[in-house]
Amino acid sequence: MLSGRGVMLSVSASVMFSVMPALVAQLSPLSGLDVFAWRILLTLPGTLVIVTALRRWEIVGSTFSHVFHRPALLGAVLLCAAMLGVQLWLFVWAPLQQRMLDASLGYFLLPLTMVLAGRTVYKERLSPLQTAAVVFAALGVAHELWATRALSWVTAVIMFGYPPYFLLRRRLHLDALSGFILEMLAMAPVAIFLVWHAWGQNAPVLAEPRFWFWLPALGLLSASALASTFAAARVLPIGLYGILGYVEPVLLFAVSITLLGEPFTERGLWTYVAIWIGVALIVFDSVRTLRRQRLLRPAEETAPL
């Protein structure tokens, strides 16, 4: 059954994640590594509150025991943490360097590279609309390459870096929340070292009253967005949950132009239009598939045995 509360939670999470770059911009002159470290340390307590609120400690405990008794699995979790850490760092580095439009382009292209990853790794067949979507995305990337003779490394890291992470996480068969906490705990020592290493340089900056507000706000926003994401995933059909994931790159694009003031040229418009068409085709195909599944389910449930 479609949950209005679930839709609200998913959209709220997208809004919070999209506002985060504007919040991060307030933390200058801290570097991207500094903000990344503080985000990890301030988000982790909020994540533990989420576990308590969702009453998932038993599941988290069993997952931890399962992982720590299997060295190969623990190594895979550490690899996941490293891959996710790169993405979390890039997400806070980009707004500080006026590169958030490049990041939003990567998030627009990510669903399309995930479709290709599914086709390559799991031999999933592409529907005609999915094929058309990939073609339009390729045209957008080709235009960007033709116009600039290069694809932004920020865009490339996001669109090509996330699929291996998601594919590996899928192979590990870990509870989503428990796996995320393991990854955060794996990143925590790195974050502590980064904060300690830069403390002498950053102490005068952190003494400014504005940081007493913005840093806790970053942790609160991160934890709240995560709480909404996990709560939405529990009550929404997986297909609809995936479709609503497209809200975030749209909002990131808007925030980049309106709040961060990044320039958007006519050249960029042609790149984005082709990619937007591809994303629209993916969304339309997903909605159509979801509706077909919902129509078939009652028929299957009432069919005679």
C-alpha cells in the first residue's frame, strides 16, 4: 500500500541532503577534509539515536557479530567504508570549491550508470525506455566532452564510484542500517586523526561563535536526513523509493544555482537537457513498471491454487 508518510519522509530526506551543501558553504575556511571529519564525528551519535528509535539494536548486534567473526567480510566492509568515505568527502568538498554543479551532474547520471551496472554484472535486460535513457545520457556526456574536451573528475567519481560500492554492499547481504553504522565506525578513527592533525591550525577558526551553530547543525541535519531515509525505506515499496531518489539531484541542481551562485551557461544547458531527458525516461519506465506490478499483485493473490 502506498504510504503518504513514506513519501513525505523520502522527500524530506532529499530536501535535507540538498540543503546540506549550502550549510557546508558556511563552514569556510575549513577544508573539505576538515568538514568531512566533523560530519562523521557529529553524525555518528545521531545514527545511534536512530537505532534506538527504530529498536534495531538486536539486529545491529547480530550483524556486528556476524561481520567480526569473518575476516573476509570485515575486509569487504572496510573497503565499502573507504569507497563511501570518498563520496562523503566529495559531497562536502564540492560546495566549498564551487563545484556543486559538477556533483549534481554526477548524481543525475548515477541512476543511468546503475542501470548499466545491472546490465553488465547481473545481466539484467534493458527495457526499450531504459535503452533510450542511456542513449540520451551518453549524448549529454558526449556534448560535455566535445565542448570542454573533458568530463569533470567530480562528475566521474560520483557516477562511476557509487556503482561498485552499491554492488559490493548488495553482495554482502548486510542490514542497511547496521552496515552503514559499521562504515561510519570504520571512518571514525580517520576522522579523529584529521581533526587532531588540523587542530592547531583550525582552533582559532573554530573558536568563532558561528561554528558553534553550524557544526552541530551539520551533524543534526545529517542524522535527520539519514533517519528519514531509513524510515522511508521501511514503509515504501522499493520501486517507488527508487523513483523518489531522483528528487535529490534536481534539488542539488537548484541549490547550486540559487543558493551557491554557481554559473550555469548555455553550453551546460545542452549537456543537462539530454541527461534530463534520460532521467525522465527512467522515471517514466519505473513508474510504469511499478503500476504494472501493483495491478498484477491482486490478480496473483486471488488466483486459485
